[in-house]
Amino acid sequence: MSDQYDFVAIGDLVVDAFIQLSKDDADVSQDLDTGRQTLHMPFGQKLPYEEVTVLNAVGNSPNAAVSAHRLGLHSTLVSSLGQDRNGKECLETLRNEGLNTEYVKLHEGKITNYHYVLRYGPERTILIKHEKFPYVLPAFPVPPRFIYFSSIGEHGVPHHHEIAAYVKANPETKLVFQPGTYQIKLGYTELKDLYEVTEIFFCNKEEAQQLLNTTEGHVPTLMRAIRDLGPKLPVITDGPHGAYVLDAEDQAWHMPMYPDPADPVDRTGAGDAFASTFTSAIALGLTPAEALAWGPINSMSVVQYIGAQKGLLSRAQLEEFLKNRPAEYQAVAIS
């Protein structure tokens, strides 16, 4: 196998404990003005839960690495683990998936990131805490074709600049940036050098508005504004309204959601599945409009299971869904 990786995912790895809340002891309300939902549970009591499912080696970038691997790309992960039982189990999980773990480091005296996912139906609230691992870009023997960069801890700002400098020095490597919540909050100015070397950029509509400090609701306009920041191929998702991409010819495309075969079980990882699958399709030589048809299929599959990885498809499985798609599941050019 070539020393060159097709797809190198960089970002934090976690253990997720999915706790299914009892609807008799918790409920969710929605603000009619903002649409914001709030989870409510009685305070100061012992509350029963229905079940807990613990999943190792997950997170935005690990999910993306597994997705690309299952779609047939030579994929790996750059991440850190604590020198503890959870870390060793995560390492074993990655190896069982078939990923090369040469760039996944165990750190003495550190603990592996452990998050709690409070599930209420298919939606969830995640309690997070990121260990302060040292972020260092490996010395790749051959520059990878794509670097897929996503969520890291708040202390990792210098790492963004390190990645930007690497991509600038190695233009044969295409940078894919799927910012996490903290990276969106950092804004454009702090990460200007990273945006300027980004090939493919992913966010949802609300994140685009936050990044651009605008209330603009027209998605093609938002994508063109993001392109002005540097990313060559901006992609925006809009929940049940589908996904959008702006191609190199300034043509905007829209793709509806792929219909769910059953009610979603858990929506964790749907965005990771979409973004990593779109990127994999581009790496395999598809056009942006064709790649836009791939992403929602893997998202549809992922939400049928608890966690972000169980439902990730092989290329053959994905192409079978594409072959049997409904007539209305087509990329449409929009203005």
C-alpha cells in the first residue's frame, strides 16, 4: 500500500456514554420565539434512566476517519488518548475497524476524553470536557491528499495555525474544515490563515450566520460570503431542508434529505457522516453535485442506530441506496 494517505482526520477522540432518559422523569420545552429547546429534569432527586450504551473511539474526526475507511479510502486518524483503560480500549476499537493507528498517541498522566450523552428520543444534550493534550502535526512521509480537520479543545488555537502553514507549504494537500462549536465561536479573524487555505468547508445554516455575523437566510448568498473568506467549496446543511454546495463555476446546488426508512433513533453523528462522505466522494473523483447526493445517504443510515459509527456504510451499500433512490432525490441547480 502506498505511504500516501487519501484522508487524514485530525481532531479529538472521545468515549461517549449514551444515557437514555426516562420520559416520565424528564421533558423538553421549546421557546416559541427562538425555537430553542430546553431539557428539564427535577433537581436534587434520584432519577431513573432506561439504559446506557458506551461507545469507544468516537468524535467528529474519528467518525470521519471510519467513514472514509469504509468507503474505500486509505484513511487514518491523528488524535490523542490518555494512558488509561479507556484509552487502550479506544485504540483496540480503531484497530478492529482496520484503521492504522500510527498517529494516535497515548499520553502518560492524561485521561481519555469521556462525554455523557443525555438522550431524549432521537435528540440529545452532550456533557463535554476536553483533556489538554499536546497538539502536534505528525511528520507525514508523503503529504496526504486530504486533511480533514474538526473539533479540538479550546487550548488548541496554535494547532490551527500549524495546520494552515502545513497546507500552504504543501499545496498538493487539500484541507477540509468542519469546525466544531468552539471553532465557530472563535470566528474568522482568529483563524484567517486556516480559512484562506481551506478547500472544502462544512457548517450548518445557523453556524454560517454566526460566522458571518448576519441574519441573511438565503443559503447561496451565505455560501458565496463564506467563499469570500477563502474556502473554495463551501457546503451548508439546513436540517430537514437538505444540503447545499457552491461549485467552482459559482453554481449553487441543493439536495433534499434522503428519506428515512424508519423514525430516527439517534441523530448523533449525522453531520459527521454527511461531511466525511461528501469529502470521500470528492476524493474519489465525483463532482460537487454528485458528492452532494452521497452525503445524506450515510446520514440517513447513521441516525437509525445509537452513536455515530454503527450505521456508516460501505461504498457498495451506499451505491445501492443511490441506485434505488426516489425520483425526487436529485441535485437541483439553484440561484
